[in-house]
Amino acid sequence: MRWLSVLSVLTAVSPGLAIPSAFESTWHNVTVKHAWDAPPTKWDLLGHPPANATIDLRIALKSSDDGALVDELYKMSDPHNPKYGAHLSKEEVAKLVAPHPRTLELVKSWLDYHRVNPAAVSTTHGGNWLTILKIPVRQANTLLSASYKLYRNEETKKIIMRTTHYSLPTVLSEHVQTVAPTTYFGTPRAFLQTQKLHRTFPKGDLEMRNALAYGSTPASCSNTITPTCLRALYNTLEYVPSATESNQLGITGYLDQFASYQDLTEFMIQFRPDAVHANFTVEQINGGGNNQSNPGSEADLDVQYGGAMSFPTPNTFYSTDGSPPFIPDSNITLNSNEPYLNWLNFILEQETIPQTISTLYGDHEQTVPPDYARSVCGLFAMVGLRGVSLLFGSGDNGVGAGSCLTNDGTNRTQFIPFFPASCPFVTTVGGTTGVGPEIAANSSGGGFSNYFPRPRYQESAVSSYLAHIDGQYSGLFNSSGRAYPDISAQALNFQIVFNGQVGGISGTSCSTPTAAGIISLLNDFRISQCQPPLGFLNPLLYTSASKGFNAITSGSNPGCGTQGFSAMAGWNPVTGLGTPDFLKLKGILSQLRYGC
């Protein structure tokens, strides 16, 4: 919606909201919103952007009722609440999170004072977010008391424009949650380790499928994972989806990762012949590509295992803004290139959204500005309100990689959580390995958030674990923070087809589409029984559905010079509640009926 239209409505409804001109002096009384002492590690300063450079800004406004979003999400996600499954429409969500008219008017006065062109301003999500298109960088610097410069990543060579600090008028502190892009330098990383590509199974997994005739999971699944292994381990072999006209699985793709149709077909020929006609739809968001001549192993993994586990459920691959080479000229626009925001902005504007969505990317939580993390996490909650189950990988560094030093100037050693895995409104997936029994993969990311407090749905489960470890690693983690992962699945030695060759791949990038495929099957079952989809999963997982998981009682996730946390029965910060048993979960869900 255009900003002028919003303001016209406000003026008509509340003509007394105008801000006196004398109030303008307060725009110079600013408070630092966020600042780094120096550019984050591995980002090199290149210098100032071109004189005529512009930038697209997004401004997150606080809702008129700050607690309504979470309260409503918990009500519809709690199987013991009468509103369970009563998900909201796009319009209902927008109304729920809309800012107070006073917020909109204050922000208008601020933008007017800095002579921001009203025609360049638009709103989304009920006015909860503003977008300012092509604002000159010089004007943005003045607006935010910032100093935008160009930085290059030492590893990816990606060039972005960011500031190490920004401020807002103190009067707006209760009205504006964050502005982007500002101090978030991070580039989400994929959670996978690629092994040498070779034709490990020239005949696919025919021998494994034959072994199933004897009623047990093939022993070879201890060393190599294929769809047959996963379907046998997690009891999905006999289920045939029937709600394929309405149920969908979504898979997000970033960092110029494109999925190959040809590789998918070859994968299904070798590893799931009954799904040889499986396909996927591509949605290209904010310049995201679909280069079939340059597929990515990460994207191939996602669509191959998401598709194999959920077939014949329709799959959609979201290709979100690539990272093309930066070529400065005299009229360059530097867009945000913050993929979570680009994807969320797109998905929340859709009338219908896939009921299950898998994402395999993340960043060290401490590299993400707290205000930005909370704003993005709130958008994930808005997606949950729409009846969508969001699954994220927990990371592949155990409790943390390397020296695990904090970046707050104190240089303390501390376990390093990942974001968005640490957001309490997503379901985070850890990793396991082996069969008979499964054990924790020692790379499985897990721990406790330093940004988000422990949500009430996991209070009992996490408190029990903390009592069991009795102060172990005290001071190395925030024992009152949101704990993750929530669940887990196999994560090592997955066979994929990449550029026509079979090879191995590992990480929670493997466990996440596996778990998402199983959740998609459960959503299919719910919809086929005239029930609403599961939506935000966690309140259900930690209560009624907790007995539908296989407990993982062996293994740990070492890191930061420690052995990390240990797995145990019940919830643990290595494998969560355990791995899913589809038939048990299906049986539990069959008891949750609320009419048709």
C-alpha cells in the first residue's frame, strides 16, 4: 500500500493527530539503536559508495498491541486451547500487527522533516513495515545518523553497503523496532559438508529396498542414507498422500543456489523409482535466479529429499535474491540484500502459503543485531499465524566452532548459538546418525539463545535437562534462553545427485528437509481428515506429540574446547525431543479432531 494512501485514511479518521511544527526540534535528540565497535570479522572496508548511490530501506514499526501477536500464535498452536488450528488470513494477520495511528503519524513527521519523498514510501503487513525506495545514501546517513560504506567479505568476495552504527530520534524509540539494512553484515550460511562426488550406488538403492522385505531397516543405512533408509526409519513407507490438491511443501534457497530438474529426475530414478515424475515449481524473489546450467548441491539436496519424503505432494523452491558482482557506476541503487526480509516480505503478501517450509541457512546469533533478529523472528511468528510450519537447521558446529569468543568487546569464551535456529517461533532440527539405535551426530548444533528468553512451551522439558546436568558449563551459556533444537533426524552421509553424479553430503541441511517432508505428510493427513494444518509446531511437540519421537540417549555435540552437551531421554540440546515416528505421530494427531 502506498504511504500517501495510509496517511489520507489517518487524516480522515483522526484529524487531531498532526504533529506541531515546534516538535521538529526533537528529531535532533537521538539515541543509538545499534553499533559495532568495528566491522565484523572477515568484512574489509572498501570505502564510500558512489556519490549518487541510493539504497532501499525497510523500517519495522511496533504494533499497537505488542503482545497480541505471540498471544494469538500460542492460542492457535496449543492443542489444549479451544482456538487450536484457527489460523488467520493475510488480512487478519495484518490487522493484528498494525501499528497505532500515533506511530504512523510520528514516523511521517520524521520522514517529512528529512524531506523523504512520500511517493517513495510504501507499507506492507498492515503498515507494520515501511519500505523507502531509492533514498539517496547521503539522505539515509542524515536520517539515521549513520555512515554507510562499502564492505567486501574475505571469503565470498561479496560486496555490500552497511553502517557500523545508526541512531533514531529518542521520541521514536517506542515506535520503531529496527531499520534495515544497517548493521547486519551477515550472509546466511548453509549447514552442509560435501563429500567427494562419485557413483557410490550405480544401481541406486535397489539392495536396500530388497532388504526391507525382511522387515528391518537395512544395515547399510548405518553408513549411507537414501530415501529408502529414511522412509523405513521414520515409518512413512506405507503412507500415500491424498490431499495433494491443497497441501504443499516449500523450500527456501539463497546464495545463488539453484535446484536442477535433471538432477532431481536422475535422483528419483536411482533412489525412488515410483517418484520418477516428481517435479518442483520455482518462485523467483527479488532477483533470485534459476540457472539450470549451474545448480547448487545445497539446492539439489533440498528438493531431492524434500520431494522424496513428501511425494507426490507439490513442492515449491523459493529462489531469493542472488549476490551478483558489484559494479559501481554513477546511478547505482544498493538494495538490502538481506534475504530473510526479502523472502518474508514476499511470502506474507501471498494469499496462500505452503503449509510446511524448510530452510537450511543461519548465522551466528551474535553477528545479528538484536533488534533485527527480534523483528525477523516476529515475521516468522506472522507466518506461523497463517498456519505454516517453519523448520530450520540447527547448525553443524556443535555448541560452537573455533575459539568461541564473544564479539561484545569482552572477548569471553561462550557457546555460540545460531539464528534463526534460536527464534522461538520456528522449529529447529538437529542431527543424528546410525541405526539400531540412532545416536546424536557430533556436529549437531544446539544450545541456548542469548537474545530470546525460554518460551513457556518448553519450560518443563528444558528445566528437567538443566537439573540433570547440575550446573555443567555454567557461565558458558544462557540457561534462561530459548533452547534448541526441538527435534532431529538423520544428518550424515546422504546420497544426492549433483551435476549428474552421485555423491555424499552431510549436515543439518540433510536433517531439515527430511523432517520437513515428514511434517508435510502429517499435514496431508490432517487436511485429508478435514482438519486444519499443524501450523506452528512447538507447543504441540512439547506436549501431546512428545511421545511420537524416538528418544536419542547417546552422543554429544562438542565445541568451544568442550565435549558439549550430552544426549539423554527427554529433551536435550543435541537432538531435541528426538527423531519422528510418523505412524505414532499420525495416531496422536488422529485424536486431535475439532470438527470439519
